[in-house]
Amino acid sequence: MNEALDELTLLETLDHLLDRGVVVAGEAIVSIGDVDLLYLGLNIVLANVDAIKRTSKR
Amino acid sequence: MKSVVIGAHLRRDDIEPLAEAIAAGELFLSGLPVADDQPLGDRELLLRVAKIRAALLERATFIAIRYGLAVSSPAEASAKCAEHLERWRALLEQHRDEVEMTLKVVAPERVARPDRHDFKSGGDYLKALHAATNAVEVDPEFHTAAEEAIGKGRWLHRDQASLELAALVARDAVERVRAAGEELKRRFPHVPFLLSGPWPLEVFADADRE
Amino acid sequence: MLIANDETKLREQLAFTDSMIPKRISADPEIVENGLAKLVLSIIELIRRLLEKQALRRMDAGNLSEEEIERLGTALMKLEEKMNELKRTFGLDDDDLNLKLGPVKMWE
């Protein structure tokens, strides 16, 4: 039971780090997993990320 | 070396020695120096930053900057944050003695997700997705009780299965909120909710929601 | 501080963004065992969800032009389409993508 709570605490902590707060210069949207994407060469997703970056103008 | 930016603070000693203080206008950003080729999508790094954030919050309230910003110089930091600095300073002074508390509650019914095949235009699809997310509802009695427990704040729709209340609470009221949370648990044993905090200014620092 | 009512349901129902962070793709034996295709698709799916959430946040803020809404919506539709194509190609469904990456689970 304590383990479940620990895990929940961890998830909640990371959730606050990643999903809230001020987005500066549009960085937050693409930089999570950014390098991993390059590493895997996922061009499909990269192309769409770029499209959305252009679209959001930030 | 680059620095992973954590938050924006009023004073240098709100930050040091827990993190690196990077001057930006009249404010200071907190940063964690890492190697230039350090990928940001790294779980261990995230956990380190989360720990530092918690320690910084015990010092003083700050503006949370969403994870993902990394800078190589104070000049770069100032340039990227320029448009926010004045607004942040005002917020930090206004809410110096407050922290954010968050209450998430699972909706009794998940809203059905629109099927993209039903839409010809992308715009209509996105609007439908947005409407579905906003249609999430919770028990009105719980809604009221939640606001009584943590304060009138902002209700946010983040997904199709839950609702979230974010409120500003005075630092010395956090214990009272915790007790109220336990009471909420007793009163509503069948409503799955998660009360967490304290947090730095996150929802309340968001320009979009002004 | 964290006060939780019904941890199990919370974990199931709340779409925690933590689930978007995979462990570094290095020599983790569990990842190799589970197959690269599943890993790749799971990551794309996570990114797709992240992008969708971001698009919805922009909608909340109400600062998108009709044109921007159209372009964002279309990009999301295409991403979903692509995702389904890839799933079909590899013979995987949503359950298959629900894999465990080291200590980080993937949530719906």
C-alpha cells in the first residue's frame, strides 16, 4: 500500500514538472524526448513536431 | 555546459546554494548545470530537478518554468525570458507568502472521445476534442466541498477523465488544508481524488489564463 | 504532501505525463526483450498524446486563429492516422503497446 502511494507521489511530482508552469520560447513542447527522437530517427514525428512549432508561432 | 532552468525567483539568495543563480533582468533564474550533450528526456535528470524544485520551494515561492528550457549563458536566459520578466516580478511580489495546492479528481464518467473519421476538417476535429475535454463533470457536492477545503481557485480540464482544482494557499495555511483533505477523504470515500502540494506558482503563473 | 483516495483508480485513470518519459535507450535488457517496434510505437504514441495535450491547452488559452486551429487539427489527425498505419503494419494493438519500460509503466 505504501508502495502504491510512493509511486503515485513520484508520478504526481513529475507531472507537475512536465505539465505545468510557464512555457518559455516554446521550448517545453519539443525538448522532452527531443534527443531521443533524433537518436531513433523518428522522422514522422519530427516532421509533425516542426509543423506544430511553425503553427504555434512561438 | 548548459543549465536546465528550473524557476524564476526574486532574490539570489532564494536560490543559492541549492542551485545556480542566473541573472535575468531584475530577477534570477535557478538552473542546474549539465553537460552540453545531456539529453533532457532523461528520467534521472528529471528526478534531480524535481528534488531541487522542492528544496527551492521551502526557501521561497517562485515561478515554475516548465521543464525543457536549457540555456548556455545569462544573456540567453534574459533574451528568452524578456517578455515574461515584468509580469513575473509582479506575481512574485504579490504572492510572496503563498504556494499552490492541487486537487485532482477522477470523473465518474469518462467523456467519449470524438472519432476523427466523423470529421472532414482538422479544425472541427480539434474543436470537438476540446469540447469533449471540457465536458468532464464531477459531483457538484464534491465540487463545493473541494473549494471549501483548499480555496476558490481555477478548475482545469486536462483530459477526458478528470478535473483539477488549483488554488493559492498561504504558507501557514498548508497544514489546515492537509487536515481538510483528510476530512474530504472521510466525507467522500467513493470519489477518487489526489490532493498534492505545496507547489511553486504553476497554474497561477500562466499568462494564458489571466 | 499527498493525500490520495483510492490509489489504484487514481493510477489507472489519471493520465500522468510521467508515462511519456522512456528510460534512455541504452542497454536495458527489458527493452531489448520487448522488441524495438513496440518501443518505437509506444514512444510515438506518447509524443502524439503530448502534442494533443499541448494543442488543447492552446485552445483553452483561446489565442489561435481559425487557420492555426485548422492546421493543428489536421496535423493531429494525420498523426493518429500514421499511428494506426504503423500499428497495423507491425500487427500491434493498444494492449501490445502497454509495455513496461524499466520501472516506468505506461498508462492509458
